[in-house]
Amino acid sequence: MAKAKILIVDDEKPTRDVMARILSGTYECLTAPDADLALRAVADNPDLSLLVTDYKMPGKNGIELIKAAKEANPALACILITAFGEIELAVEAMKDGADDFLTKPITNLAQMEMRVAKAIEKNALVRKVEALQQQVDETRSLDSFTGKSPAMEKVYRLIRKVAPTEATVLIEGPSGSGKELTARAIHQLSKRADGPFVAVECASLPSTLLEAELFGAVKGAFTGALDRAGCFETAHGGTLFLDEIGEIDQNVQVKLLRVLESRTFQRLGETKDRTSDFRLVAATNKNLAKLVYEGKFREDLYYRLNVIDIRTPALAEHKEDIAPLVSKFIREFSAENGGTVKSIDAKALKLLEDYSWPGNVRQLRNTVEKMVVLASGDRLTAEDVPEELSEDRAFQPSTPPPLQPSNPPQPIQPSLSGATLAEQEKAQILAVLADCKNNKSKAALRLGISRRTLHRKLNEWSLT
């Protein structure tokens, strides 16, 4: 086990060398002749357990050193050495962060070693409490997530790793896969957790309104404009989350790039530069690299955003998490609606697990809410599963379809020279339906469409 590390600070070399020699049998001892070199040692040794400093030194005195050292490392234990009779100084030092004090001359070496050991023990306890608190904070910040699949564990690892940094993060994933949840977890685990989390839905605002939302405006900048701060300003000291950033137009992209490069911006209608200290997290359900290739998204902005990339997986990629997600949603919505529904039976759960979930976790959540609200008993059954989910199993299998014969039946190709596309489509569908003896599920499978789509087409043609 590594020895605890002590820093001894005294402008008199014999004094600090003697103390280091006495304590070196138990601890790893560093020495410094003044406060400036001591603070450099504190910065270079984050694992430092104890600072022992004399009060009277050239430059900063011992109390000033302790105060600065505590700011750099709050968990650091500190002992001040004063001359006999300077008790008032010792009391002042205790107010400024010192954990104990010793008086010169130090004649009782056993007592000195005991006081040093006690201070180091306190430091170890503080660090242990901090580590436990960090674990609690991480757990609380990730509580919104549910699932232990490898795909989700990868997301958790990235969140924990990137959150304490100031790096810009780009979250990519399909709609409903938890991109904003990921952004909020990054914020809550960051040093900015006490600051604001400001979210902007870029896709919901036209270009001019988005600019005003981001940059703010001054009165008269446009019709109806009043003095107002934008999201860059309101996110000062916290995190700015730009959702669906792939939707912003080229003009706003240029302005956003300038803000990220210079950390300065102007409200609409003014020429004064403003600054804001915010961290940017962006999200998109589009392939930004492809948009760059197509000339629809600036390459320089893409690289500014994509410092750290986190991909939230589609629900179809971690179906093993459907069961715990369903249980969580049942508890949530049952509590909101009288607490009658307690569980789900195996057949109903299998129907949910077999569905492809194009809307991902958001769609699953809404579906479970619907089932809980409409349920007649205390347990969800297959009868409670929405009809569209069970119908779609015929054409959205969760497992690969069985091998087909080497010459599968092909859709009938009616001869309709000169017919419109709509007429050809109708003839094709009716021909396949007739060939399948009006078996709609079989016909839909042959045509490569859903049973619901087939019903809709027949209703359009007044054929049932």
C-alpha cells in the first residue's frame, strides 16, 4: 500500500529537513521553502494528504498558504505551526481551513506524530465520503435510464467519462432513443450541475426565430422585437443543449460556428459583443457526416461539434431492455392513474418484445401508458396490447424470416400498357389478392406492405 503524502513548508531548511526525516519512516515527505513553491507542489500532487506549514515565511504567510491550498484541494488536511503564545493566530487559521496547529518548539515528537496521523485519517475519510457522494450523484443522474444491455452500458460509460470535462458533445441517434436524457445526465454529472440546463428544439423554429432564441434581440431588431437575452446568455455557467441541430440553415450555422470559436456573439439588432461561459451539447437524428458530404451542413461546424460522439441506440438494438422498461412505465403510469395495474403477463410482454418499435423508447412509453389507462384488471394481458402492434407482427418479424424456397412465388404482373402508376398499383394489388384467395395477411406479405396499408388501399377503392 502506498504511503500517504505530506508536504512540509518552512523557510528554515534545517527545520523542514528534521521534520521530513522524522516522518519519512511512515509517510512520503515533500518539502518547500515558501508558499509559491508549496502551491505548485499542491497542484502537481492531487493525492497529497497533508500540508504542514510554518506561519512566518517570506511572501505569503502560513494562513494565506492554507487558504489558497484549500481552494486548490478542498480535501487537503492542513496543520499550522506557530510560535508559543500565538494562539490567536492558530484560531484564525482554524477559521480559514486549518485542521490543527502545533506550537514551536516541537519537543514532544510522539504527540506531533499522533496529530499528523489524525489529520491524515481525517483527509482519508473526507476523500472516501467524496467518492461515495460521487457514486450517489452518478446513480441519481443515470436513474432516468433503464436497461443493463451492452448497448446501454456503453452509453453510461461514455456519459461518466465525458461529463467531468468541458468537451463539446454530439449525441446521435433515432428519434425517441433518449438523446435529451443523455444530455441532461452529462450536465448533472458535470462541474456545471448547479448552473442552468437550457434546451432548444432547433427543428421547431424557423430560421429568424431560432436566431432570436439563440442570440437574443434588442428592441426594434424586427417587428415586435423587445430587449431579451438569448439562450447563449441564459446558459451562462451551465449547459446549452441544441436538439436536432441538423435542421438549422446555413446562415445560422455560420453564426453558431463563430460563437463556438470566439465565445462571443451579438444580440440581433446590436453591434456590441457579448460573452458567455457555457458548454455545448448537440443532438441529431440525422447523419451529419452525410449532410456534410451533400453540402447541407458546414464541415468546419461539424468538426467543432463532433469532439465527443455518443450514439443512443434504437430500441430494436437492445430489446433485452424492453421488459425492465415496461415494468418501470407500468409503475409510473399506474401511480398516476390510481395504482391498479401491477404487472404484465408473459404473452403480452412477448408481443411487445416482438414489435420493431420504430418510435423507440418514446413510442414504448406511450404504448404502455395507453395500456395502463385502458386496462380492466390489475395485470396487463395480450388483450390490452394495441391492435396495430399485434397486426404488424405479420410483416415486422423480430427474428429473421425462415428460408424461402429457391423459386418463391412472384407477384403477378398484369399487362396494363399505357395505364397510370396508380392504375398499375391497383391492378397489381388486386391480382395478388386474387391469387392469395383474398387472404389479406398473405397478400400483404407477398406485396411487401403492411396489412393496414392493404386495408387502407382497399377502402380508398371502396373494396372491402
